[in-house]
Amino acid sequence: MTAGEITACEPRRLLAFRWREPGWQDSLDVAVRLAATGQRTAVTITETGFVRAQTAPALARDHEEGWLHHLGQLRRACERRADSQHPVSP
């Protein structure tokens, strides 16, 4: 069973957590940082601990692909929301 815990939370700036899957020797640490850049928000995700957890070599790449997928979904959702708040006149 996957298990985890929140390790840091700074509203509007940072959410960090540690999580672990069966078969890993230790947990992975994830930090999601938000930074306002004008009208936009930059999102930076850092995931560490793969060597310490003795995970399969491809897992870091798989997780990177997964985070990019989820960030893309988040971006599209934010763009749809922004478009619906500012409709274009015909």
C-alpha cells in the first residue's frame, strides 16, 4: 500500500510530502513550489530519493513523465478557467 505524509506546507508557496511504495527501501521526497510571475504562476516540482529508496533505474524517468503529464492537465484546466472568466466578444 502506498503511504505518505505532508512534510511542509506554506500556503500559496510550497507543498512538500514524502511517500513510499511497497518494495522501495525508503521514501521519495516531493516538493511542489509555486511562484507568481506576473499574471501567471510558475510551478516547480522536485522529486528526490530514488537512489536512497533503491528504486528501479527507470522510475525517476517514469515519474518525470508522469509529473509532466499532470502539469499539462493542470495548465489546460487553468487556461479553460481563465478563458471562461474572460470570454472573447464576437
